[in-house]
Amino acid sequence: MDARCTNVMPPPLLSRGMVQVVSAAEHIDQAVAELASGRPVVMPTETVYGLAVSTFDVSAIRRVYELKGRPQNNPLIAHVGSVADVWPLIDGTHPLVEPLADACWPGPLTLVLPAAPTVPLEAIGGRPTIAVRVPNHPIAQALLTAFPGPLSAPSANRSGLVSPTTAEHVAHDYMDIDGAEDLLVLDGGPCDAGIESTVLDLTCDPPRILRLGSVSSTTISEVVGPIAEIAVPNQQANAPGTAQRHYAPRIPVQVHSPTSLKHDLSDAIDLVVVIGPTDLSVAAPHLHLQIPDDVTLASRMLYRLIRQADQSGADRLAIVLPPAETKWAAIRDRLVRASAPPMQ
Ligand code: TXA
Ligand code: MG
């Protein structure tokens, strides 16, 4: 039966606190109604789950910042259904948008462009630019087709913590948060990519990667030619959202080589949970969460493993960094940020 023909909605799959996790495909209309009345909706994307509101609904945008506990100067990505929906959001045109869209959209590439004057400053952290992407997830696509306009959505984690890659992660993060009463979470299954989109700044020449992600710098260079050095600032204000400490669990984290881990564990008097390759040997009582040797699978599992480590009861987390090769760059970036000391 088509759920749109009836007022009887299928029951929530999970009700944690007041957060409502529902089967996504059956609740698109309800999600659209929530968005239209200014309430955020959690939508699955192929990278991570996002906390979505209309880009043009200023009070809904403010609710997203409050719910996440996010600094006001950290702008949001606007999600659109196709490249045609990008033009109304940007000031002018850009010759690299179409070729990048052909190569990478729908998919995990975000482009930063000059913002159109009609875009509310609240949605872009008061900046003159806007980040846009076309997500490649059937539920995100369905929502963008059904909702008239772009959806601004940060990753649906609380600020600074690990992004959610399942609906269950979102329910866990928001179950006790004021303002998350009746938050609708569309369950679209585990995210395929598992780490966030690559953010590419097209407002400079040559273009510059602001955040490493699921699309490699090699793929981007094949389309646009040389790209500028990746910025790794340690101040939130230098480049928004790229603060050194990010993606962090609640227990302390250190990164290691296999050799330094061995020394660390042989001296350890506390309980350590290790995230490391499958061939690593970790003696009891310490715990070993195996990260797949294949980079695609490792990305998919990464945040799930960090969350598992956080809940393992161990005193701290030791992570073995993957090799310093281009294909592992985004994962290395997330692990280094997860282990950075807290900001003063
Ligand atoms: O995969 C993703 O990108 C996910 C899914 C939900 O689409 N979204 C996501 O959003 O990771 P968020 O807000 O957690 O991270 C967006 C990043 C932040 O580092 C933010 O500062 C940057 O994109 N960003 C957004 N707008 C920008 C702008 N106008 N200029 C520079 N950086 C921008
Ligand atoms: Mg985020």
C-alpha cells in the first residue's frame, strides 16, 4: 500500500528518547512536511548521515546549529538534486562545475563557489561563498525531488564528534539532547562511503582541497589539472570546519606505527582498545578492532569502529595509522584529527 494514500504511518523502527528512527522510503512525505514546517530531518547520504533543513529557512538553519552545538562561523553544505540546481545558488558561473559534475556527481564531491546574494548568510556562516553537492543516495535524491529547494545539511553528529554512518548512531547521539524531541531520522541503511565528501574550493586559482574525502585528489586533478596544496590549518577560523581536533571519540586517542604500538602495549598498565590492520597481534586483555586492508571497506567501517572503541569500556584508544599513500590520505587525515589535543 502506498503510505501517501493513508494517514496511518508505519511505526518507528526505533524510538530512542524522543528521536524517531523510521524506514526512509515510506516516510519521504512526512519528511517533506517536517522540512516545510521548519523542523530538521536526518537524511542518509552515501557519505554520512546529514541533519537537513531548507537552505532558505533561516530559523530552521539556526535550529541546526543549536542541535549540533556548532560554531556559527562554520558554514553548511547545500545539497541539490542535480547540477541545474546549483546555478540559482551561486553568483555567476564557473567553467569547472560542469566537468566536475560529469565526473563526480551524484557523489561525494563538494564545490565551494561564490554565493548568490539570495542565499541567507545564516546558511553559509556569514561567508561570501557557498558549498554545494549532489548526493548519491536514493533517499537523499528522493527527498530532494520531493522537497522544492536545496537542503543544507551538516553531518548529523554533535559538533567535534564522530560522524554517524547509521541511523542508530544518530539516535544514540541525540537521545538526550534538548531540542531533539521528535527528531525524524530516515533510516537508509549503513552509508556506503563512510567518510565525508571531499571539499574543493573553486574560488581560487588553482582550485584547492579544503577537506580530504571520498573523492581522491588524483580523480580531481584528472578533471581540473593541478590543484593547490591541501590546507591543514589548526585554527577553526582559518578555514571553517577544519579545526585540528575533529571526528574525536570521548576516550583519549593516540596514533601509532605498528612498532610504537608494540612498545606502548608492552608498558601499558591500563586497558587499551586498538584499531589496526588485520595482521596485527594484540595480546589480551587489550582489545583489537580490525580495520579492513582494503581502503574502500576501511572507509566504510572507520567511524563505526571508532564508536565501537568508545563504547568498549577501554581506558584509551590506540590507532595504527595506515601507510602514507595517497589512497589512504583521507583516512589518515581523520585519524590524526581524532587524536589531536583538545583546543584551548
Ligand atoms: O559528506 C558530507 O559532506 C556530509 C554529508 C551530510 O553531505 N556533510 C558534511 O557536512 O560533512 P559538515 O558540515 O559536517 O562539513 C562540511 C564542511 C565543513 O568543513 C565546512 O566548514 C565546509 O564543508 N564548508 C561548508 N561551506 C563552506 C564554504 N562556503 N567555504 C569553505 N568551507 C565550507
Ligand atoms: Mg561534520
